[in-house]
Amino acid sequence: MSKNNVGKNNEVTSETSAVWNNHISVPNTPDGFTLRTTLPTNPIGVEVMLEKWKAGAEEPPHSHPGDDMTVVIEGRMSIQFFTNGPDGLIQDGDRVFLSKGQTGYIKGGRIHDAKYIEECKLVYVHDKAFGFTAHN
């Protein structure tokens, strides 16, 4: 391993690991979002994505078909849950904040947004095939 890929005491960190290289931009996604992912090979498996978000980036209200888990490797983010009301979306509870080292779980179909307060590195795991449905 080259000297540039190690942290203090020769430890690899989220700042120096090659795991966080080779992220790509994805068309029709929020500004400030890049990812690195694997190809699904097991139809009842999970999809894992290594996500990077720039500070200030936001995801509008949306849902996913399966349960998901987000582990915050670096940074700080927030999530607001919503329910459908007669005139549109209604906030469901207080905004939830996640920081480095914390994990958040969201049930499949639950409407939520996400705001990236600081630049974030996330490990995102989705049950079965990933999907995204926008909600207004």
C-alpha cells in the first residue's frame, strides 16, 4: 500500500481507503451525490452502495420498496418522515439526525427525505433490488 493510502500508525481510514475512490455521478439524482455499488447476483440478497454526498445536498421526499439501513461513516445528515394527507404530505414526527458512527433504519415504503448537513460518506444497504419512488 502506498504511503498516501494510510492514516496515523499505518491505519487505513475513510479519508485514505481506496474503497472511497471511483464513485460515479448518476443521471437524474440530486446534485452533490455520487456512488459506488456492486451488481446484484442474488435475487433475494441485498444491494450495497457506498454513497458520497456534498454538504447542502438534499433528497426530496421518496420511498424505497424494501427496508434499508444507512451507516454514517463520515459527516452529519438528517431524515424527515412523512405520511400522505388529504392535501399532500404531512410531516410524521421530528427530524432525525445521524452522525459519524450512527446507523439508521427505514421500513420499505416509508416516505422520507434526506438532507446532508456536512459532507457525508455512507454505507447504504437495501433489502433486495433497490428502487426509488418520488412523492410530492
